[in-house]
Amino acid sequence: MSCYDLSRLLFDLKMNEAVYQRASADFENVMTGYDLSSEEKDALRAGDPRKLRQLGVHGMLCLYIKRLNPQFRDNIYWAQK
């Protein structure tokens, strides 16, 4: 598994606006830039923070996948850095 790359992608979703914008438009393409296993990609596609935690990602980083979910995207928390 590539927990570093998985964590890096989630961190980039929060802190790198360019990555976030690209992921919003084409998340599959963004995932190809990271060394991820198929299990990790499936967890990202599902937007499942619990599964990401089981894969070794820090609990706070796991939540950043929700930034891509329109239901959560406009929440003030996700806009803060």
C-alpha cells in the first residue's frame, strides 16, 4: 500500500487549490498522479473517511475527501486553510 501517497492526495485536496479544482472536474485523472492501490482508489471514489482511516490515513486527513462532495463543499469548514 502507498499510505504516503494516499495521505498526500488528501492533504493536497485541502491545501492546494489547483489540485482541488482539477479533482472537482476530473478526480480519476488526479488520482493517476499518485501511487495508489486499487483499494485506495475505491475508498477515495466512495468518499469513505472510515475506510481511508483503516488504510492508515490520519483521521483529520480522511475528512478532506468530503471536500469533493457538493453537500459538504459549501460548508465554511472546508473553505478554511
